Amino acid sequence: MDREPVYIRLQPKAAEALALAVGFPLFPPPPPLTSVTVRSEVPCPACGDGGVLRFWRVERRALIAGSRCRRRHVFVMAPPLPFSWVEDEA
């Protein structure tokens, strides 16, 4: 049985902690609509099973990171810093 992904929106402090833990590049900020490879893989913050993938997607107003856990958690979060391109899109 193939499970549907479970989307979890992280609060800003949790998102920043996760981004810093995996080594998300804060400067220079990655452009929107690109994929970023982070330095480290950490356990899934939702269940502790598997790990957060090293390939993150940068959207216009969100970062998206999948996981290798059985529940297929997908983390959606605001960028960890106030990027100029987020403010320009508003």
C-alpha cells in the first residue's frame, strides 16, 4: 500500500532550527523555484523514523523538504531569513 504524503507546516522557530540543523545555505539565499542540496540529513522531526531528505525545494514563499520515513512526512516552512524576494512578491 502506497501511502499519501502527510504535509506538516512548521512554525518559524521549528523551521529555522531544522534549516540550521541540516545546513541550509542562508547566505547567499537561494533563488525561488530551485532545488537546494543541504549538507546533512537529520531524523524526521515528526516521528524520528527515517530522515529528512537532503534535497529541498525553494518555492516563492516556502521551503519544502520531504522525508524517508514510513509516514512520508513533507515539511512546508517559511524561509528561515526574511529574503528580499519574499518581500518583493507581496
